[in-house]
Amino acid sequence: MTSWTARDIPRLDGTTAVVTGANSGIGAVTALRLARAGARTVLACRDEGRGTETLERIRGAAPGADVRLVRLDLADLASVRAAAPLLVAEGDGRIGLLVNNAGVMALPVRRTADGFEMQFGTNHLGHFALTGLLGEALRAGSGRVVNVSSLAHRLAPLDLGDLNAEHGGYSRWRAYGRSKLANLLFTAELHRRSMRSGAPVTALAAHPGLSATELGQAGPRMEGKAWQARLERVTRLYTQPAARGALPVLRASTDRAVTGGEYFGPNGPLETRSASAGHARRSAAARDATTAAALWDASTDLTGIDPATTLFPSG
């Protein structure tokens, strides 16, 4: 199958799915579709108020759906540690799907609660740590881990000597691109380790193309640049709706024909927009196995969490 639409989503009864950043945009659409397909769907959101609003909207759109909410701030490892056992409990010890979707984009210089550059810390390190903390439940549920990347992963190579953007100046778009490249490298290394160990965990990735979400407005709002936030809204005229942008994520999450390590995006020209999802292309940097392994080790050192100990305990 070269293209895929929402009509291809199978029934997911008996599956517990965790979606980070599910309060809006791609995450909200993904959560709704999973809930409609019968999955017990857990919204893992930083903003409990907005998360609750989304939860109620999903319940209204999918009567009878099993939808739950857990607070999770990926920019704070203490929050990640606190949320992990709650997420495991919501799945009764078994998680069949983890969609690492939450993210921030093109922010001015900011640091996480643990001192990491905000985009790298939130988009990669928070999800890296969460995946590790949920490892036993993912193994018990023969789970999938879907990391949401971006076309922007091509913007800059990863600098293993400056992962926190402390040297050589800061570029918000370069930092964002590196965090999205890290998502793909994490996926590749997770897949390699899973294959080597024989663990029942599948790692995949997806990107939404150019989709209309709130993601690009955060940076201008932080700097008080209302005109830039308004300009960001105007660019939505050239993008696809979130319902289409979510299709590659949904395919990676639910298509029973996929194999580990695959990467999906919009099935249209330049992977920017489409009414169906197909295979996406990675940059050469995203296929670098040496860098992927080094990033895993560096991420373990920075977070104090090694997903290998829970996902591949015998490896």
C-alpha cells in the first residue's frame, strides 16, 4: 500500500494509547481518531485546562470512548518522572502505543527546568526519558513508539559537542531542526536495539508536512511580537489542516502492515501536504548510525535515564 487514509485505521479495542501534546493540533486529531477506533486513549498534556477541554470535545465527538488525561510537562524531568507511573496505571501496566508528539518550535533562547535548551530538551530529551520510564509497560503491551519529526530535520546537522546550544550563537530554526533530527536518530537507534534484542517493541516516525497548528505562534508570543503571530496565522492559507497532517502519524501508529524503523509523511509533492500518507525520506544525517548511537549515550547522560534498561533488559 503506497497511500493510506483515515479509512484504513483498524479497530484498536484493547489497546492503550498515550499521546503527548494532545490538547491541540496534530495531537488532538490523533487522539480523537484513536479513541474513535476503540483505543483507551490517554492525553498527556502540560496544560491541564486545555487538556480537559480537548478530552470533553473528544468524548462529545466519540460517545462512549475511553479517554483520560494525565498532566505531563516534557520540559521538566521531575514532571516526566511523576507522570510515568500514572500513565502506566491508566494502561493497567500495558501500553500498546506511545505517540511522542508534543513539541515547541522556533523559540527564542529558553531553558528547561533542568537547564537544557528548550527545543532539544522538550522535543527530544523529554520524550527520550518518557519512553525509557514507560519501557516495561511498552514491552508488556508489545507497543509501538511513534516519534513525530518534521521536514525541518534537514535544517542543520546535530552537534554532539553542543547539544544545549551553549556555544557558537543561537538560531531558533537551527535548534528546532536539530531537535527534529534527534527525533529521527532516536527512532533509528531504538529500532536497531529492538531488532538486536528481539524485544516486542516497534519504533517508527512520522511528520505532518506543512500543517496548520498553533505550534508556530508560541515563539512570537513569547517575544511580544503580535505581528509575527498574526503573520503565522496568515501562513495557514498555504498549509493543510491538522486532520490531514495527522494522517502520517496515524499510519505509523495503527497500520498493521508497517515494519519497525519506517518513516511516514504526506503522500504529495515534497511531502508538504496530501490527503493520504506514504513513506517519507530522511536526510543523510538522519541515517547516520554512529551519530544515532552517540546521541543515545549523550541523552542517557543528560537525563539519567537509559531506555535500554527497561525496553531491552536482557540485551
